[in-house]
Amino acid sequence: MSKKSAPEVSRREFLGSACCAAVGATGLLSTLGSLRLMGAAASPGNGPQIPARAGAVSSDYKALVCLFLNGGNDANNLIVPLGTGAATDAASYAAYAAARSNLALPRANLLPLTPRTSDGRTWGLHPSVTELHRLFGSGQAALLANAGTLVYPTSKTQYTARSVPLPPQLFSHSDQQVQWQHSVPDKPTSTGWGGRVADLVNAFNSSDQISMSISIAGKNTFQIGNKVSQYAIGTGGATTLAGSTTSLTPTNLDGIRFRAQKDLFGQGQPGLFETAFATASGDAIVSSDLLNGVLAASGTIATTFPNTTAGNQLRMAARLIAASPTLGLKRQIFFVQLGGWDLHAGQLVNTDPTTGTHAGLLAQISQAVDAFYKATTELGVANQVTLFTASDFGRTFRSNGDGSDHGWGSHHFIVGGAVKGTEIYGKMPALSVNGPDDTGLGRWIPTTSVDEYAATLATWFGVSQTDLPTVLPNIGRFQKPNLGFL
């Protein structure tokens, strides 16, 4: 990512993600250095101005929640062929079992799907995602088949002949994560598609005291914008300076220290860098005060979330949605993330694919997403919040003996009241190693691009057809700028 010249660096960009630092008489300079990592929203003035609680979330509010499965989810065990349909479908489970070997899920354990339309094959979900299975059946969840990074639509013939440009560094974690999140694999870009969406729709918001683009999983490419900067917080709220409180009394040394810090940041500094740093640092403290004050005043959510990485992140997203009226926000974009999906080894436990590491990860996201959907229902905004998954790539159809290796196309799910659920969108690949959709080892060539996936979400969120190429410069190369799941 290219660096901006000094005059273009905003205070929010200057301060990255949140940090904690203990502050003492001898530790202040160390803490000042750490403040570079504290995420800051737009400058709210001389102090935290917490508005009166604004009540229910606005009827024209919308939120997008990106759940990133860091490491590459083995989606070949998320959606599995049942082989219980017509004669042409009968051999599909046997072919799956042969290719997956020790990774194959027992057919009897699968959760059968009944999508509204069929490609002639029958499918089931991993037994660990009972909550997602229920949401799919009741119409609040949909599945998207074989999506991935593409420069142009690509067939196996074109892939083999290299007759169309391909995304650079296929099968590389870092490259494919970035390409999923910025969606322009053939051109250098310093922004993510979520950040570009935020730049366009931020006018819906009546306040920029706190950014509409909040990460609860650290800094990411997805939310980098030209105008709207991401604000990174933790599952407990905005990070503040440890050992510092706002209470100022003669006996409260923490409060005295905190006031001294704020006064120091408010002083004129001798140089441009020092001035920018002091102002940004002061804004970071004010922003954290503001957000934590709003969260404290916004009450509690009755829905119980699982005490897991995904559960705690999505619980904070739900709390921020509840606080959106107070923050003056009618559009919010969230980034949450769960790692651990790079399962070259250790995917199984005692050779049982239904109880291994992958099964545990799938159970975690299924339970957390279910709680999040229930929370949006509690808040009365289920139809206004859409959660979607993304991941580096899929994984090989063929087992490596203890797990699976880096793939390409993968399957994803979308959850929310506005989702046209009980359906599999896109095209499931021919599940055949060296078949028409395989680059080798069962690495599926995507039949749906990240651009088409993102365009569908961005359109629902309020981006016009005219502005869609601003968000997704390559969208004109693909046939379906709206996949129809919203």
C-alpha cells in the first residue's frame, strides 16, 4: 500500500489500531510512542460530547458486517453432496468420500438442505452448523457457491492456456486476503471495497464524531477509505490509557495524570509532526471517552452471546448498532474476524471429521452468528443488518492425509432479515479432481467473483449503479452485478 504525503494523512490514519499502555511518571514517553497505534475517529472538539440517548435505531439505518475466516475455510466440508437425489446424483457422495478420504463427513451426520431451486444435486451442511442450518431453513440465511478472486471470468481452458489475466500470487494467504478485501487484484490500490463504500454513503450519517467504519479485529484492508477511516476497538469497547481515569480529585492521582496528559497534548508543539501527533493523540483519548460513554449509556442487550472470539466480537457489533442513534449514524460497517482456518494438519481429532478443529471453528461461528441475528431481532433491525463471510480462499478437495491445502474458489453464507434465504446462489462446482472446474488437487476455479458478491452487498447498502464502478472498478467485466440474494 502506497504511503500518502504528510499533508494528506488524517488524524485517524495517523493513529492505527487500539493499544493499552500503563502510564506512570517515568512511562509517559513510552506511552506517547504507543499512542501511534490507537485508533481515532473524527475529531469531536474539546471534549467528549455525549448526546442524549436517541432511542430506537432509525428505520432507514443499515449495517454491513464482514466476518472474515482468516486462514482459508475448508468449505468443501461446509457444503457436502448428499447423493440422495436422482440417478445422476447418486454417485456424488461416493466421489466426495473417495476424494476427501479421511476428511469425508459421514453421510448420516449431514444436515440436509432444501434450497428453493436445485441444480439436480442434493446437499447437506456440516453437522456443527445447526444454527446456520436452521436460519437457512427459515429464510434468514443463504449460501453463495464457489466465489473467489478473479480479474476476468475464467474457464479451465483459459486458466490452463493463461489466456486471461489471473489474480497474482494465487494460493498465497497474504495476497489473497488483501485481494478479497480490496477486490482489484490486477491494479495497485490503497483502499478496500468496504472503505470505498463508506466514502460514498457516509453522507447518510449526521455525525462523524465516531467513524461509521469500525473494526473489532484490528486494522484491515477491507475498511481503508480515502475519506472515512476505520476505527479499531476491542470487544470491551474503545481502548483507553491504563492507569488513567477522567475523575479529577486531589487524591486521585490517575485523574491528575490523565488531565496532565490531555493538557500536554493540547499544547502547541514546535514542529509539524509533533503538532499533528499531539492533536491526534488528544483526539484518540477524546474519541475513546466518547464511545465508551455512549456504550455505557446505551443499556444492555438481553440476547446471550457465546463467550468465544467470534461471539464477543459480534456482541460488541450489536452494542454499537444499539448505540447508533446516539452516535448519529444511519450507516455502519463492521469487520470481525476468526483465525485458525489454515488446517494443513490437525483438522481431525482421533480421525473423526465431525469433532476436529474445523468442526469446532464452524460451531463457533454458527453459534455466534445465530446470537447476533437474535440480537438484531431484539433491537428491531434484523431486516437492516446483513452479515456475510469472506476468507482467503477455499481448500483442496483432495485430503493431504491430515488436512487440506490452499485452494481458490470457496462457499460462503449471508445472514439477515433482508436476505432471500433458503437458496444456494451461484454455481456449485463439478466435484471432480481434474474435472472441468479444477486447476488440480480440487482447487475450484471461481464461477462468481468477489466483485459480484461485493456489488450485491454494496447495492443493498445504498450505493447507486452509477457509483458502483467507483467501489468495484472491475465490475463491468462480470455478468451479474447483482446476484439476487438481497
